Amino acid sequence: MATTGSKTVTVPRNFRLLEELEEGQKGASDGTVSWGLEDDEDMTLTRWTGMIVGPTRTIYEHRIYSLKIDCGPRYPEIAPHVRFVSKINMNGVNNSNGIVDPKSISVLAKWQNSYSIKAVLTELRRQMMCKENGKLAQPPEGQSFNN
């Protein structure tokens, strides 16, 4: 959504998601997070994958975490659904299925249509650096949730 004078302009969902796809393909981040379509043939731009590199000097260091992101028909007005594929023990992530609890992650809990997939991944990575997550034992590397 953009404001021009006194008018508010809503950017169509697919235009917005195409911008996010282009940003992800160009590697418009510092390399600690990345994202793209799960299937290049997905014309609805609904199913995405994400990747987070575990922050240095944390229990997540030297690990790469895969995620699935579902941008429903009302995205970006409604936050995406996010699920870890890689097993992880972290506050706000269901330890049996990897689903991220939107109430536990600030960017999802206080979702605004100006937020993006990159913002979600960056916030999850930031959560990995929080002291309360630093004490959680992690599952063996390379394991995935079964759904």
C-alpha cells in the first residue's frame, strides 16, 4: 500500500510477490537469509521456501535451516504461514511439526502489509540470537519435521 497525496494505493498481491521474488533472486540480503518460490511453475505465487543460516556464536551456528512459507490469497494484508522443515528447538516454534506460532514472533504478531518474507526470515534469525533460545538443546543436524 502506498500513499499519494490523500489517496491510498493498494499494490496488487501478485505485483508485490513478484517484487519479493525478484529481491530474493537478486540476493538482496547479506546472505544470512534467502527465499524463493517452491515451484517455479506456481503462477499463484503462494508456496515459498526460505533458508536461514544459523547465527555465529549461537547454538545454531554452522547449520542451515530450511522453511516453507505460504502466502495466502490475502497476502500481504494477512501474514504468511511459516513452518520450519529443518528440525529446530526454538521458542515460538512447535517442536513436533515446526510451525511458527505467529503470536510468538513479533513481525507476525504485529503484521503490517509493508512487511515481507525477508522481514519474517530476518526476525526468526534474530530470535535465534536471543538469550532464552541459546540454552535450548538442539536436535541432531540434518533432521526434518515429518510433515
